Amino acid sequence: MILVLPFGVSFGTAQAKGKKPPAAYDSHLKAARKHYSEKEYDKAIERFEKAYKAYPDPKLYFNIAQSHRLLGHDREALENYRKFLAAIPAISEFDEEKKQNMTAEVRKKIRALEENLQPAADPAVPTSAADPLVAPVTDTAVTSTPHAPARLSSRWWFWTGAGVTAALTLGTLWAGLKAKSYNDDWEADRIVRDHDQAVKYQNMTDLFLIGAVTAGVGVAVTSYLFRKKASTRIEGTTSNVSLLPGCGLQSCMLTLSWEF
């Protein structure tokens, strides 16, 4: 929001002398409004300030302050809001209600800027005088409490491996049933297509089975190493275990790695 400054209006010092705004004032003010509407606030400030030099209109303080605030220039905005606040009583264009409303609005903006500019207080560091009645605690009196080992079920790789194993097991059952069905049809009708399908699903069964066994063994080994490490560790970092499944067009595999 900016204050609309109608051309040809005179007040304050210029009004007392009966002066009218010069052409330069009107030109700079028009350009400043255009820059402000296009959110070019730095250019708007420059033209507002030139307009003020050509004709000292106190309302320009508000427009300059608004532009600085939108640019994040809190100190400059605060300075111009204060100048405008001091000039409000002398602005003859404003009736009493307008003066009261503008005064309340500007004071609110000033308070907000003052809060932003107030440096954050450093947190106080509590200090306590030495108590001769309290014996100091030495290092030998301090005992460390071992951290509870993390639960296996909280590890993402455990559930990933278990899920992959289950999926491959289901794939094995499905492919095995399909292979058996086509093999029965082949033995009954001796149709070549049934034989080819039976061989295809038998190969799929073997691949799924190998994948399921590999995944199951991987999960079991990783779980054993994790539990063994957790039982012997009191403090320290947890093992970085990685169990990454991957499937290609004709096979599936798991990549297992761990770091202690």
C-alpha cells in the first residue's frame, strides 16, 4: 500500500508559501508509482526521494518507508515511518479520523520493525558459587549406562529383506503351479505349446527359488551379525547394514554389505 498523492496538492511548508508542486515532482511521482506497482521497489525509492527533493511532501515518507520494508531494509523503513508519524498532525489533507487511523497503523508498523531490529539476547549461562558442603564428583565416580540395543524389527533392511523373501517365495509357488499345470497338459495331449510353457515356468520357478533362498539367507546372516554386534557393544555407532534387492529380465539378486 502507498499513499496516493494527487497532483497539485500543496500543504506544509510549501503550502504556507503558496507554492504548487513543480513539474519535476509530478514526473518523479508518476514514475515512482509505476515502479512500485511493478514491485521494483529500489527504483521506486529513488524516484520518491527525487520527488521529495523537488517538493517536500511529508506523505512521501510513508511511501519510501513501505518500499524499504518490502525490500527488507528495516532500519531505513523505521526511520521514514517515524518521520511520517511526526508529520501526520500537520497534514491538512487528512481529517481527524484519517489522522487517527494512519497514526495507529504507522505505530503498529514501527513496533514490528523495532522488534525485528532488537538484537536477540544471549542465553544466560547459570553460574553457581562453589558449595564447600558438597563434595566434587570425580571421574572415577561417574559410571556410564550402556545404551539399550536397537530392536531388529526397527531396522528397515530387515523388513525389506523379509518382504523380498516372501515375494520370491510366492513367485516360486505360483510359477511351480503353472509349470505343473502345463506339464500335466503336455503329458495328456502332447501339444508342443504346453511343453514349451511347462519349461518356461519351470525355469521361472528355479529363478524364484534361488532368489528366495538367497534373500532368506541374506536376512538371516545380517540379523545374526546385527544381534551379535549389538550384544557386545556398550556405546558407539550402529552398524551400517545394506541389503539391496535387484531384479533383471531373467534373474533376481541381493547385494548385502555391512560396515562396523
